[in-house]
Amino acid sequence: MQPQLIESMRAQVRTIYRALTGRDLPEQEVAQQAQASTPAIPPEEELTRSFAELEALVRTAPALAEKVPPFSFTPALDVIGGDNECVIEVAVPGIERGDITVECSNGTLVVSGIRRPAAESGDRSYSHTEIPCGPFYRDLRLPFPVRGEPAVELDDGLLRVRVRSAAQETRGTLPDAAR
């Protein structure tokens, strides 16, 4: 599991604790428990499952859910098609380029990454929050076979991915549905 994802999960747990109790999570106690249980650390799947259960539980209580930002999200995207190329624009405000991965293989473009909590968010108590922090993932079936690597740029929270058609004469059509 990626270290930045684990740190985002810890930040989310601290936020949930603060929303429930009005106090900060006692870090020293958590560190001692972690050291004492080091040999019994659950496997990655168990950790992920437990965290997902905690996140789902928070969402069942509206008064609590509005005080805890969503952990993961699906960014909006637009696909602008042409005969020889496609431009995919993905809304990723507040995310640095180094936290975004763009891959293209087998006719599918995958954009994934993580929005880190603000550095000063450790001492925040939210009365209402909607801006998600944590991982995101988007995949999109491309309308044509791709030639070369995609060109990627990030400008003011808008990621632009430009892909070129492998066959110049191939007519570009937009996919039926973007996931």
C-alpha cells in the first residue's frame, strides 16, 4: 500500500475521531498500540476493508457525515474528440502533478492519484465539509488505438491528457459512456 494513501487514511481517522469526540486523537496512545501490535498487523486487504467499513459507518449518520470530508472521489472529465487526436480534461483542483498517474494501455486511459489533506488540516474541526481527500480513479475506453505516450499537462486544477490516433485515417468517435 502506498505511504501517501496510508497517511491519508490516518488523517481521515483523526478527522472522524475529532468529529465524534470534539478532541484530537491521542497520537502517543496510537503509536504505543501500533508498536505493541506490530507482529499482528492485518494484511492490506483487511486494513482496506476495515477502513471502508468505518467510512461507510460515518456516512450513515448525517450529522457526523457533514463533519467528515469524503475520503475518495471520482473526478469529473470531458472528452474532446477529433479525427486524429482526443483531449481528455479531468477536474483535479488542489492536486499536485506529482500525485497524479496517467497510464494508457489496451485502449484504456487510466487517471489516478491522491488529494492530500491540507497540511494545516490536522487541527481543524469541521462544522461542514464536502471537499474530498484521498484517492481517486478514473478509467476511460478511448475511441481509437493510441500512438505513443499521452501528453499530460496540469493547469489551474485541470489535467489535460492528449492522445493521438495510431491510424491517421481513423475517424474519432466519442465513447458511449465515460466511467
